[in-house]
Amino acid sequence: MRRMLLGAQLRRLRESKGITREDAGYSIRASESKISRMELGRVSFKERDVADLLTLYGVTDEAERQTLLDLVREANAAGWWHGYTEAMPTWFQTYVGLEESAARIRTFEVQFVHGLLQTEEYIRAVIRVGHPEAPDAWVEKRVGLRLERQKLLVSEQAPRFVSVMDEGALRRWFGGHEVMRGQAQHLVEAAEAANVDVRVLPFGTGGHPAGGGAFTLMSFPDSDLPDLVYLEQLTGALYVDKPDDVREYTKVMDALERAALTSEESLDWLRAYQREL
């Protein structure tokens, strides 16, 4: 996220001076495509390169320069999740960094309870289903990573989190009765937080427009950063940021929220489901 923010600010400064990406690249002994990747936040930054670009763009105020150079160091710093790199693929590290920086996260799930709302026992059961032969130590590292991610929802910079879950995601068992009963109770408790909205999409609502399956829509606090959509697959992920595509996903998420039970109705549904278990 910090790379995206820094890149967006450098792009704005370049465009305000009417400087082409080619000329900017020449000033730091780089290609036009390298400048493009920098402005999209897709590569790391060298402090010297950013300092040279700021000079080219006419940024002479020392305080403004220092703010942007500090952002370079922050962008290159390792996040807490780098301590779990052996337990997650590289494409998911990108997602965790974005998740940490989002101001609003809206999700739709069809298979699982969302990872930020799972209990420890449910997490362990889900991981074991996907990796039945994995060593216990590796499984526990994955469990620890997911529990660490969940601290986001109770942090000082906690995002607004909306989780729409298809009824199938709630009725599909991982673990036994006690695991599922505990998971239902945890959802009720989590939904009591002011920043968390748990919504159930019952089978009775019929079809819905999210035919492509689960997705996550993230918005960021800085206006320079566009909304993006995260689509997870078995061996990788897609990060969708084209405005037209993001608008389509936003329309679908809006429709899902309208079709789902209200927050209060969802809590009643979860309590009734818990009594069934």
C-alpha cells in the first residue's frame, strides 16, 4: 500500500510538470516501463532514485521532500507478516499488506466463514482439510498467521468490515459439532463490534449476481489509492484494479447486501443456527 501511495504521489508530481515517463526514466538511468511500475507501486524504491525524481519535479521544500523520502523507507520495511513467509505463498503476502492498510473491506464468501472471523478450532480444521499431510508445526504456523491477522478488526485503525456469507458457507462443516457451535457463537460476538457487519444470504433468497464466487473489495483511506478487488484461486490470486471492473464488483456487492438479511436478522439467524447444532 505504501508503494502504491508513493507511486501515486510521484505520478501526480510528474504530470503537474508535464514531464514524460521517458524523461523521468532517463533522469534516474531507468526505462519508461520502470517509471510506470514505480508509479503503480509494483516495484521497490531506491531512496536515491526518489530524491532525483523529486529534484526533477521541482520539489525543493525540505519538509515535503523528507515526508516522501520517509515513505520510501516505510515502503521498503518488512511488515509483521514477513515472520510467517514460510507458511504462506508470496501472492498472499501482498493481500495481507493491503488488508492491513484498508479503510473498508467488503467480502462475499460461499465456501468458508471469512478468515478474519474464524475461530482457532475452525481455522485448524479448514487448514487440515486442504493440507491433510502437512506437518503439525506448519499447520500451527498457518493458524497463528490467521489469528494475527484478526487483530486488525480490534486495532486502533480497524477498518469497516462487511462480510456477506452465503448460507452454504455457514452450514458446511469443518470440525465437529463443538467447532461449528463455537464458530456460530463467535460470529454473533464479532458482529457486536461497531465496525463489523455480519450478513447472512439465505438459500431462500434464490439466485444472486455473484456467479463468479467469493471476492473481497477493498477501499483505502488515501484518495490517491483506487479501490481494488481480490480474487483468490487455488494456486494464486488476481488483484483487479481497473475502474470499470471494480465498478462491476461494487454493483454486485451492493446487490448482495440488499439481498442478504439485515444485520439484526442475520444475528437472529445465527443464534437459531447455533441452537440447531
